[in-house]
Amino acid sequence: MLWMKYRQYYKDNFNLAYPVVISQLGHTMVAFSDTVIIGHTGKVPLAAVALGSSLFSIFMVMGIGMSYGLTPLIAQENGRQNLARCGFLLRHSLLINIVLGILLSTAIIAGSNHLDLLGQEEDVRTLAKPFLQLLGFSFFPLMIFLTFKQFAEGLGFTRQAMNISIIGNVVNILIGITLVYGLFGAPKLGVVGVGIATLTDRVLMAVAMAWYVLSSPRFKGYLAEFRQRYLSAAAIRQLLGIGTPVALQYIFEVSAFSGAIVMAGWIGAREQAAHQIAINLASITYMMASGISAAAGIKSGNHFGAQQWRELRASAIASYHMVLVMMGITALLFMVGCQLLPLMYTNDIEVIAIAAHLLIIAAFFQLFDGTQVVGLGILRGLGDVRVPTVITLLAYWGLGLPVGYVLGILLDFGVQGIWWGLLIGLLTASILLFFRFQHRTKAVLQRAVLK
């Protein structure tokens, strides 16, 4: 039986994964709470938050991807018992992420002045601009948080980031509600209010995560080389060699969905608002799956560093089983609750009807979305990032988005046609990444047997 064969791997992976799932959810829950808080103020503010959040998400996943360059390297060095090397890598990762944070924060703020190039409705653009600018300011502290989070998680310490994410989201919700609706004597700021809440949340999370890693006795042995001043070009290349392809993998997928919201805006504000509701819910399940993916990458990296090839493959297969079960449950929830879930966001009957149809499509692609992100995580732990990057590019931009454009815009199937195109992209990525996983893990296992 599968349960008996993989029981220990299920247990180990779950204990590592569930805090990562919750902390990963923290990123999406910020957008979720922003959307829910603002949704009941009208479809135009909801569309503005949809536009700003979708554009910011491209930069956010770029940052997440670059920070992930640290995690498999930390996991591999920990597997080899090279403790001091971990702090050495952290120092270089922090430098890379600080530079990236400054550059992309500036790019987001500057880009907010050119939303007219996207062909969106004027009232939506007007509200989206200050919201996107505030998200831009929040990008720098987000990168600091991610640096220390990925370091701790690479060593298997996953619960602190989870706790900080939970507290941060509570802060975001409380400040957001207060400023959007002008409670307790605060000014009624609408869309700007949720932007201020998000910025405050991310600053506090960055401070808390950095303090935890730098002050906790459990990391003392790992940080022996963290405070040294010299820099290694080889270490920077090593981190960028993994982080850049991983960032591109995330960018290709998320930018395809962000491109879809721009196309939805060409159809109308209601379609754009409905797209935001459905994609926000789908993003929650995606980030849950990416938590399992991150844990799978950590375990794969540990086993790879320790040259435990059979354990590597068994642990990876257990992660596939776990994500299939979880995403199967969320698929059923989307199908059963397709009419009820949108009520959390809006009372607009037409928006709810469109969102319900999109959630049915989202239910179909849950399994593919889960398996493709877990496949990426496993391969990342092996240091295999280039071929998976090409796969994601072809799946989302070579197939998914063009098919969505043809179905939704040219053939006039509307926003549902756009989503069917995205489903095809996810299906393609899922299948190709699974074949890549099978090829790589069977190859290393066969070489181990021959030795």
C-alpha cells in the first residue's frame, strides 16, 4: 500500500511543509484581505486593487524566486554539515536581495505613472496608481523578510516565518479596515488605506524575521561567516545561477495570469473584477501548493547533499501525493462553492455570476497547478533550474496566454476563454515537469546502483 510505503516520508514532509504553507499563504492573504476589504466599496475600487495587485505580483514572485536561490544551497550545505558555509551564503544573498529590492521598488513606483499604456478604464487607473506606488515601497522590506525566511527554512526552521506571517496578516487586516472605512477617527482613505496597511505589515515582518535569525542561539553556528566583510564573486554567481532561473519560472506563470487580467480589462470592469476574485482564490491554493513545493525542495536538497538517492526519490513522490490530495480537495471546494465564495468580495450579481464560471475552470486546473509547482520545487532542490525555466516559458507564454487571447478576445468567448487558455498552459507545464523529474531522479538512482 502507498500509505505504508511512504508513511514516514508523508510525516516528515508534512511536519516541514505545513509551516511553509502557512507562511507562503501570508503573501497571498495580503492580496486576499486587501481585495475583501475593498470589494464591498464598489466594482471600480475592486478592479483598481485587482490591477495593482496583479502588476505587483509579477515583481513579488520575481523577488520570491531570487530569494529561493538561497534555499536549496543552504539545504545542500546543511546536508553536507558545512555549517559555516550557510552564513557565508546568507551574507551574499542579503546583498543581492537588497540591490534587487531597491531596483524593483523604484521600477514599480515609476511604472505606476504609465498605467494608461495598458488600455484600462480611466477611473480604474486613477485609483490603482497610488495603491501600486505604496505596494512599490513595500517591496524593499519584503525582500529583507524573504532573505532571512529562506535561510531559516533551508535549515528546516519553518515555524517562525509562519508565526510572523500570521501576525503580519492580522496587522494588515486591522489597519486596512480602519483606514478604508475611516474607523476610530481615522481618515477614510479607500484604496490608499489598504496600500498603507500592506506597507506597514511588510516593514514589521522584515524587522521581526531579521531579528529572529540574527539573535536566536540556534543559528549561532551557522552565522560564523555572516559578518565578514569580503565578498565572493563565485558565491554571487552561484546564488544568481539558481535564483535567476527560479525567478523567471515564477515570472512566466504569474505574468501570464497578470496578462490575463489586462485582457479581462479590455472586456470590461465587471469581467476584470470577476477575474480578480477567481484568481485571488486560485492564488491562495497555489501558494499552499508552493509551500509543499518549498518543503519538497528543502528535502530534495538535503538528500542530494547527503547523496541519499533512494530517499530523495521517495520523498519527492510523497510530495506529489500530498499536493494531489490537497488540490483535489480545493477543486471540490471551488466547484461546490462557486456561487458562495465570490460573496466574500462583492454583492454585484453580475460580477458574482462571471466569477462563479471562472471558479469552475479553476477547479479543473487545481491538480495541474499543484503538480507543476511541486515538480519545480523538487528539481530546484537538485539544482536543476534551466530546463524547467524553458518549460514554463513555453507552457505559459508560448501556449497558455496565446490560446487565451485567441479564445477570449478573437473568438469572443470572453474572460472564460482566457481562463481555458491558462488551463492548457498549466496542463502542459505539469506533464513536462513530471517527465523531467522522472528522468533526473531515475538517472541519479541508476548511477548509484551501478557504483
